[in-house]
Amino acid sequence: MASVKIVLRTNYSKKNGTCPLAIRITQNRKTRFVFTGKYILPKDWDKNLCKVKRSYPNSARLNNFLLKKLSETENIALEADTANDNVSSKEIQKKVQRKGKNVSFFQFGAQRVKSKYLQGVFSVAKPDLSIMYNISEFLTHNKSENKQTVIDGIMQRRKERISKARKGEYNILDILKKEFSKNTTLYFEDINEPFINRFKIFCASYLGQQKRTITNQLMLIRTLYNAAIKDGIVDTKHYPFAGEKEKIRIGNGHKIGLTREEIERIESLGLEENTSIWHTRNVWLFAYYFAGIRISDVLEMRWYNFKDGRLFYTMHKNDKPVSLKVPDKAAAILEFYKADKQSKTDFIFPYLKKADQNDKRDMFVKARNASSLFNKYLKRIAAQCEIDKNLSNHIARHTFGNIAGDAISPLMLQKLYRHSDLKTTINYQANFIHKDADDALDAVLNS
């Protein structure tokens, strides 16, 4: 168990000579301190007995205060040790610092969103903020009011936020400070099974969300709850996702890719050069030719990513370095854009050329807007090619998996997909391997 002791930090003295009293936490030879907010002169401190001398006014009251803090810290250290054999002094320190601080769910969530935003992880910050708005709508909606009236109000507020964002009037940091940083309408202890069940019903009936979208809302709640437990804000006994309580299950929907014949239709489709739909076709095929690279990664590729007939880049999602041979068809697409090349640092495709490269948010917004544009034009391409599948940005990855089938070893597919775990690759590819099941069905019905 961690060693806990009250000490006087004489190396942090004030101008008046007083020094702070702190609780020293030592675990695995690593030490952390929690300051009590109390200061005394060194002459009033008994180092051997670890208590304030009688020479200090109200010494008895201050010693009682220190003993209480010491006892609380020892209890927290014991609970932490019991729950986790490898708990560090830093983790115990955090729990002690959080003790007694009533941090609400929204305040804690605002801290996470702010952190992600400042790190430039806008793809996490924005969805998390939207979910927090959904939870706020759930808490404040009038149950006695007409359902459609409530829905219309929610949609109107959402439209206003989107409109302000497009006009540049929507600053996430200001929104967090104004609407969530002081919001104490929900505490972690209030989030229990009945709360979650009511919230799921609200998401389905008022927000019109499907099962997977609702699951995403619950996953954020679970993430924040786990972090709050780790920081000592809420006790594990209140955790609503433990044991036989609420289970978050991610369903496996059907992943449908295109066939070789459908790919050939897209490749041979006559489109006017340098039009938006022509660029869309090029970007989508380029992603497919490299085993379904994410569209956002394709948009950020520059000429220096291509050397000696190979592509070298780092995936944004997991920071994994990737090196792949440039297929002939991908090389042909690159040839189209060489005429606009000014330097090695230029983007291959035109969508980020006008973005402020020093502004991560501007880069994110322009990439997101381009992705939305692609999905619109991909639907037109599907119609012109008489493809009755939902042609979208992400289906490039599904298409590669569908055509690969079981012809390529899982280990090689793992490398191409950049999966960390082989199990992920096997589960993913299972969506596209149907031969054994089809043969079994034929064996029974056609024997």
C-alpha cells in the first residue's frame, strides 16, 4: 500500500516565511504531493510527530483538520490499491485532489471536449459536443408538451448552431464556457440504469436515431464515467455499465462492397475533366487502389509522399506509418494532377490547396466539406453506372475487402488494412467471405 504522511514543504516558502503543509504520497518509490492550502512557519512544525506545535494559534483545530485530510487520503489510497495492484502515486494524488469536488457530468465532459479541440482532434471534439447537446435536450425537454413541438424545437436549435458554424460565429471554446462549463444539472451518480433506458427511448423517439447512433451516445457516457472514476470524482459502486447492468453492444451491420464489374463501370464512365464529379471519381478510385485508404488521408497526401514508385504516409487515425507500391491505375491518376504541381509540398488533389495549413481547424473543415461533396457526387456516379448500392466514401474499403474475399491471407490483409490486431482483420473480412456458406446451402438444396 502507498505510504501517506503530512509534511511541511520548506522549499516553497512565501515572502512572509510561511511554508505549505502537504500530504506526501509515496508508491513504488515515486512521490506526489497534495497541498492542503494551509501555511505555517517552520518553527511551528514538529517534524518528528508530523503535527503543528502548540506555539501556533489554533494548533488543535489545524491538527484536527490535517488528521482528517490524512485519514481521507489513506482511505483513498487503500481503495485504489484494492481496485488496482499497479496504481501509481500520481493516480492516488488525482483521486485525493478530486475528493470533495462536485464536478458535474457536463463540466467533466466540457474538459474532455476542450482538450480534444486544443489538440486539434476535431473529429472527436465536434461529435462529443453534439452528444452533450443531445443529453442536455433530454434533461430539459417538457414531457407534457406535444411531441412534435419538442422535436421541432430541437431541430430548430440544431439548425441555428449549424448556421452559426458555417458563418464562423460558432466557437467551440466559447460554447463550452457558456453552456457546459458551469452546468450542474447532471452528476455522474444520477446516471443509472433507469436514466440510460429513458435516454435511449428519447434518442429513438425524439431524435430519430438508429441503434448504432444511440450506441455512440452511450459510449461517450461510458468513456466519461470511466475517466471520472479514475480521477476520483465518482465511486465505482455507481458505475451503470458493470455486471448485469447496461451492456453496450456494437451490432455488426452488413458491409457491402462493389464487384469488379461495377468498379470497371466507374473507371470507364465518361466524365468531363476537372469537374467536381471527375475529381470525386479520381479520389474515390485512388482510395480503393490503396486497399481502401480513408478519404481524409487521401485529401492530405502531398507529392513528397510518393518516392521510388511507393506511397509513404502516416494514418491519421492511429499514427501508423504505411508504405505501399503505387499500382499502375493509381499512377495514372497521379499523372492527371502533375500539371498543377508547384513543389513537393503541394497537395495532390485540389480540395485543401486553399486551406490555411497552419490552422488545423480550417484544414478539418475543408476536408469535411469535401467529404460531404464527394458523397453527393458518388450518388450521381452510382446512378449513371446503374449501381444500386449505397456508393459512399467508406465503401471503397468495403469494396477492396469484397473483391479480396478469401483469396488473400489474413496476415497480408491486416498489413494492407493497417489493423493493430489480426482478430480485427478476420472479423472485418468475414463480412465478405460467403463461399463456404453458399456451398453448404447448395449441398443441402441441390443434392
